Amino acid sequence: MDIFEIFYKNRNEEQAIPMAKYMRNKFPFLGLKKPEREFHYLAIDYMERVKYKLGPKDMEKVERLITTKSWWDTVDAINRVVGHIAMKHPEVKKDYISKWVE
């Protein structure tokens, strides 16, 4: 069973409604007990754990997470990973971060 099957198997519609409402109904929720946007946060939590292995080659995927259905909750969470990569690889600031700010 993969992680997606586990998430969907454990969905809770009753909890999903207020969770979506809290985010102004911008994103669907499965209603898992941890009140985050489950799949997006799964990816960010994973990246946080392996951030020491990430580098410039991973920035396109990081950028996709930031720009796809992003909201304050995910941007705030992913900034630690981006900051870690940028500190180790200063070229990331010029190649990616400066473009996001424009």
C-alpha cells in the first residue's frame, strides 16, 4: 500500500469540511487528524527530513511546490528548506530566489 492509498483510506469527511473552510475553501482536504493540507505537507515534511541531501538540482521541484496551490501555510513551512539549500549553495539565490521576488 502506498502513502496515497493510506491517506485516502483514512479520510474523514466530517473533519475535512472545517479544515477546508479554515483555508477559505481554496484547497481540498481529506480530514486527517493533522490539520494541514495533507499531500503538500507530506512532501514538505519529507524535504525537511532530507534537506541535507538537497541542492540546486532540486530547486525546480521546490519551486513547483511553492508555486502550485501555494498559500501561507505551505510557503511558511517550505522556507526552512529553501533557506538551508541557499545557505549551502549561494547560487540558488541568484538563479531562483531573486526571480521569485520579482
